[in-house]
Amino acid sequence: MEDTTKKHEYFMRQAIFEAEKAVEKDEVPVGAVIVYENRIIARAHNQREMLNDPTAHAEMIAITQAADYLQNWRLTGTTIYVTLESCAMCAGALVQSRIDTLVYGTVDKKAGACTSVMNLVQEPRFNHRLEVIPNILADECKYILQKFFLENCRTK
């Protein structure tokens, strides 16, 4: 159990590093990494502002990278680590890509679609469901978001 927790914390710290990159670009600080056979095969952060693309969430970009790496749209055998609970768009993409496990940092009480507002990734009527492991380094993940929004509210 302890080794599993340490592994999840290690990879979540990598996702937090990605979220910090988003801050530098004035993007909402959400980061994601996808792990396959204990190696990171994709890493991304939000890029909506930079790309003027409403779908450029960290998860969506990471899924595309992982599919390219594996040369397969089916990402079975992978785990995604995300600093914030995924929205409905990203949750749908997680299901469609057949990712095995979602590990996330902090809940999104306004738009979370994996446990809080709704649970698309474990919807029994879908043909694929993910294991969900919430609240890994939740305080750190929440802090980076709160800090970003507090600073942006003051400057705008």
C-alpha cells in the first residue's frame, strides 16, 4: 500500500510540474501526465489561451500524445494523473480512449465529471469504466489553482 501511495504521489508531482508551466503562460494551472509500464509517455498542461482552443485541456493534449506514442487510440494499460478532477469533455475522452485508471488531485465542485458533480468515467451504461483514485496531493493541487485565481483577480 505504501509503495502504491508513493508511486501515485511521484507521478502527481509530475502533473503539478506541468500545472506550474501553465501558470508561466497565464493558463489555468492544470497539469496531466500519462503513465504506461511505470514510465511517463505523455505530459501536458492547459493551453486554451495560447491555442485559442476550448478543447486544449491538459487531459486532451496528453491523450493525443499518448496515442501517438503507443500508435493506438486505445490507451489500455495506462494511468492518467491530473491535478484537477476532469470536466465532462475530458471525462468522455478518458472513457473513449480506454484509459484504465484516473488519479486526480483536487475535486472540481463546479464542473467535475468523475465523482463530484457527476461520474461519467464510471457510468455503468458505457462500454468502458475507469478506476478512479481521488485526492492525491489534493492540498498542493488546490493551492496552485487558488493562488492563480487570487493573483489573476487582483491584476485584472
